[in-house]
Amino acid sequence: MEINKDRLWARLMELGEIGKQSSGGVTRYSFTLDESRAKDLVIAYMKEAGLAVREDAAGNIIGRREGTNPAASVVLTGSHIDTVPDGGMFDGALGVLSAIEALQRMNELEIRNVHPIEVIAFTDEEGTRFGFGMIGSRAVAGTLRQEDLEQRDEQAISIADAMRNAGLAPERVGEAAKPPHEVQAYVELHIEQGRVLENLDEPVGLVTGIAGPLWQQFTLTGEAGHAGATPMHLRRDPLQAAAEILNYIYAEAKKYENAVATIGKLKTLPGGVNVIPGEVQFSLDLRDIDEAERDRLEASIHAYSQQVCEKLGIELRIDLLQRVAPAPSSPKVQEAVAQAGKLAGLSELPRLVSGAGHDGMQFSSLWPLGMIFVRSRGGISHNPEEWSSPEDCAAGTEVLYHTLLQLANEK
């Protein structure tokens, strides 16, 4: 093994102490004192690794290992160090620290790379504080708008104000954008946050793409009435319609290879135990790596919902909350990761889709994208029980090390 497993693990544990809660979980929101302390520690690690360090206009921390051709396009890697409330110590952090470890070993072993390599600790991937995530990666992609910075947290502090308080100039975030021709590829290591690798008994996986989330709000309106005085055949009960629609959604999603459907919110109004609901609201989260498949599933759900509501005399409104295109991994990066798995001494890496969103989604239309997954115990994430073993973290970092070298030495 080329990388230093013990150093990587020690850094993971040290970073995990910043923002640690009594539960054992970690809370680090963007533009807070804890995040600032975490950034300082990451900067120290980057300097120890022999990297040239800078902070860009969006607050991203960037460590650069120069190539033999400094003018060549750069290979990007990294992740984030902010967390959800009471989250785990591996989500995001492993991607940043594994990249630093890989570059540090290249320096220690005096390995040459033609293309420069940069590791980025992105600002606010999770979106917990402001309800608007991937701030740093959006800035690098050139898609972060000034109006986005007006999103506010629970204390009515805007992203722009928080940036100013952190010593940044929000009006300059456009300077963080990287022109596509200046980037060779982006590859990110991340914990899986699922159980596929554990079920396969494999420590590391090759990600074929990131599923795109489609969020919608369904509102079904009928007629509220007395639970005892209204006969069943005279009711216009939106919950009856919702029940049929929800059963259809779950059954239909199972017919697709990679689709997932989640009903995260369900509300009845007025909400009395002895009142027939007058209105039902529920959310729908649809995801698939194939956008056409996701759209077919969406159309099928809409058609069935209209049919059920017409049959039961229910009014239906469907509001779009967000529609994000899936981000397939590029064949070039997939091949580099596959070869890296062999160089790391692993059997052929299993291929899987990321159902969770990641910073790399912002780059899929700009430059080649790829991801490496590390096994998560029990598939648990965003939770104090989140855990990946030292051995699995090291194995994933070894794959990242060889992937970066291959990408950075391409002609």
C-alpha cells in the first residue's frame, strides 16, 4: 500500500472532534466558528502535505500540487467538510482528507505528474444552514448567482452576510469559476451512504453516475366532513385518493432498475381524528441515473394520479420543487478508477449508482466526472453511527491515489 493508513485515520479522528456533540455526532455549519476551525486544520494538513494553499472567492480551500507542465489542465479532487446537524465524521471529510493523503504520498515518494492536481474542500455542500447547498461547487462551476446569496438561515442571516462575516466578498464569487478548458477531470472519493458495497462484501466501488433528484408537492383537495355522519359512498376523501396514488408510486418504482421513490412528507388538513380530511399534501422525491427513465416514471405517476382523482371527485395540483439532471460518470474517469482498483490490489471494482447528491453533480456538463465509493457500515449516514473502517478508508484512498496519477499523466 502506497498511502499512509495511520496518518489518514488520525486526521479523520482529529477533524471529527471539531463540532463534536454529546451524542458523538458532528455539527459543522457553513460560515461558523467550528467550520472556520475545521478549515484551519485542513489548511495545516495541506501545508504538511507540501501543497500550495489558497482560499478562493467562495471560501473553498484549495491545495495544489504542481505538475511538470504547470500550464496543463488541472485534475480536481476533493469534497466538503460541513455537516448536517448531528451528522457523521466521514461524510465529505473522508473525500478531502483522502485527497490530501494521496498528494502527500506523491510528494514523499517524489512521484511526477504532468498535469497539476488540486484538492478542494468545498464550501457548504449540505445546505443545512441556508436550505441551499453546494455553494462552493456551484461557484467553481460558474453557476452560483448573486440572487442565490440572498438565501437566509433561521436567524435571517443571508449567505452574502455570512460570507462578509467570514472575511469574504460575496460580490466576487464569480472569480471562483474555473473555465472548462482548464480542467482535465474531477474525481471524488466519498462514503457510499448505502448498503450495496456491504451487501457485496466489497470495500470500494466505482460510481457510474449520480442520480438526479426530482422533487414535487402533491395537493389533493376534496371535502371535509363529519367522520360519523357522512356515508362512505357520499365522501370526497382526498386521503383515499392519496392512498391509492402512494401504493401505485411504490409499486411502479420497483419496475425500474435504478429508480427510487420517496414520500418524505404527508399532511392531512384539518387534521382532526373525527374529521374527513378536506386536503392532503405529500411530497415526492424521484431519482434515477437515467433521466428518460425518471421522466417516464414521473409521467406514469401523474397520469395515474389524475385518473384516481377524477374517479373520486378530487382536485389535484402538482407543484415542481426542483428538477436536477442526473450526472453520469465519464467513461474516461470510470476506466481510470477501474485500472486504479487493480493497481491497488483489489478485485474488479463493483459498479453502482450514487442515489445521494454530491458536489461533482455541478460539473457533469463541464468536464469529465467520476466518483469512488467506500463501504459504509449498515449504510448509515447523516447520523452519529456513520462509520467506515480504517481498512476500507485506506483501500479507497489507495484507489484514489492511483486514479489521480493516471488522470494527471494523460497526454
